[in-house]
Amino acid sequence: MRRTGNFQFGFPRFTGALRYIVLVSAGIWITLVLLSAFNQPLVRALLTKGSLSQQGILDGKIWQFMTYGFVDLDPWHFLMTMLAVYFLGSAVQERIGSRAFAELYLTSLIGAGVMGFVLSLTGVIGRGGALGAGAAADAILMVFYMLFREAPIMLFPLPIPIPVKYIVIFTAVVEGAYFFIYQFALFYLVLLLGLVSGYLWYRFMWRRASMSAMVGDRVFGLRNSYYRWKRRRAGRKFQVYMRKHEQDPKQYFDEYGNFRPPDDDDKKDGGKGGWVN
């Protein structure tokens, strides 16, 4: 598995699950911003119902485990989060595939939300609410690090490449500092748990899926080998049968042991088609 390379982020390919995630998130954000200019109470109600909070989950609003990652109103936070998802996510999606990337994005949001809620039940940490796709962005950063551990990243406007492991450490330190400064807020707890979710997804979900695919390919390869062996065995039996009846097997088999296609004089073009060994 190649884990090295230079990543100078220009404009990556905007395709697959990454495109739909960014477009849906941007559409929801634009809708909330436009609504806030005309109906502030409605926007506050939507944010309350969609963002993650201990009380909301206890009241049965379990959809908050996912919806909190798609509701945001702060322009700067939304922009930085989506840029991280776009630039880092493009490399991750290219490596693991579009379907696995969508799985990573959603499971990291849910996983970080569930762990944050469970920790908030202690009554000591996880206070307040959480919203935005920061947990998913941190999970993508962690998976990027797991896939390309030695990769230096050239981040604009810094003129020097920075090893991705230092970016992971810097992110964890900054978010950890805010977690303590804001008195163990759920918002920053979920961000930190996003790194944990990305690590767990890589270790226990994507690698297991890759192993299953490899085993499946091996099984199909063995099955095809078995069928080829049966065809060769049937061909040898047929050759023995033809020799016993004093007929030349060469008129039925070529030099490779494959059946010769039968003559078809009824075809208009005189060709031979439809015969598969």
C-alpha cells in the first residue's frame, strides 16, 4: 500500500459522493442563510431540531445524530469545513471509492455524535449543543493520514510542505484547547471524537470490507478455475470417445484443446458466430 506522495492541492476532481455531500450541505446552508433574513424564529427552530443536544436525544429526536452535520449558519465555519472536506476528501475518495467515502462521512458523523451524547450523560463534559460537519472533516483528515502517513501537504498560502501527521496533531491540540476553554462543550468534544471515528472506521470497517472483497475475488477465481478444469476434463473424455469410434478428434478440437466452431453454411456472410469455448 503506497503511503507516500506530494499533495499540492489545486482544484481536485469534484465527483462521486463528495460532490453530492458538498452540494447538499451548501444547499442547506444557503437556505438557512436566506431564511434568516426573513424569518429568524423559523431558522432558530430548525437549528434546534437539527443540531445535536443531550436533551434533544433524550426527548427522542434521534435524527440529530446525523442532521447536526448538515445544519450550520456561521459562514466562516461552514466554508472552512467544506474546504477541508473537498480538498482532503477528494484524495481519500479516489483511494477508497465513492461508496466507501459516503459511508465514512455518514458513519463518522453518527459515531462522533453517539459517543459525544454518551459522554454528556456523565454531566461533566459535553455541555451545550453541536452542529456542522467538523466531525466528518476531522474523520476524513484522520483517514487521509492513515492512508498517506508520510505525505507532505502543500497548503496555501504556506510555501513549505507540511507532513500530514503534524496537521493531525495541530488539529487535535487546537480543538482540545477550545474544548477546555469553553468548559468541555459538546461542540468541541464532537470535533475531537471525529478524529476517533475516522480512526475506528479505517481500522474496523474499511479494512474489513477490503479483506472481504479480496476473499470474495479469491473465491470467484477458484470457482472459475474449477469450471475450466471441468471443461478440459470433458474435452479429454470426448477425445477418447472419438478415438474409440475411429474418428479424428482434430476436426472437433484445435491445437489448444478448444472446440472448433461448427460450420454454418446458412449464414448469409458465411461466417461462424455464436460459439464460445
